[in-house]
Amino acid sequence: MLFIEYPQCSTCQRAKKWLDERGIQYTDRHIKEQNPTYEELKEWQAQSGLPLKRFFNTSGLLYKSMQLKDKLPQMSEEEQLRLLATDGMLVKRPLIVDGQRVMTGFRPAEWEEFFRAG
């Protein structure tokens, strides 16, 4: 399982602690140093069944400075995926990828269900 995070992110730190407390094994990946590629993002979005908007870090400074709240509705999914692949700080984190399923963000109740169903 892949755990994609930004180490300075407090939500990512809580998620990592949650995984560690449950003994869940994962491979750690720093989102800023190794941004998800267009191909990865496209595959993960398809696997997740989530709307593409859920992959954007809507509370991030870069998202806000680029005024993406107003721009995303006019962009195609292709354009949005390509944009996400340009900078890890645009991507919602943490991201969990287990080969077949994908989870964005950290909501403990959703994670409990995700790992129970796994």
C-alpha cells in the first residue's frame, strides 16, 4: 500500500499515526518530492470512483492563489488531471493507494470502513 503525504501537513501526521497504531504496513511517498504523474492520477481517480474535485487540495494556498475554485468548472477532466500533475501541493493529501482502491484525505470513520472492507 502506498501512503502519499506531505510530512509537514498535520492531517498527514495524524493519518500516519492512525496507520502505525493499527500496524498497517505502507510505503511512504513525499508528495512534493515525487508528485503523482498524470497517468497515476488518471488511474487513481478511476479506481476511486470519486469526482476529480476530491483530488484537489481545496484548502491549500496554491489552490487559492491560482483561483482554481473559479477556474476548475470551466476545465475539462483532462486539463484538471494535467494541472494536478504539475505540483504535489495541489493534490489532496494524504492519499492511500492499495492497488485496487484509493482514498483521499483523512477522515477516521471513512478509513475504518476502507480498511475493514479491504
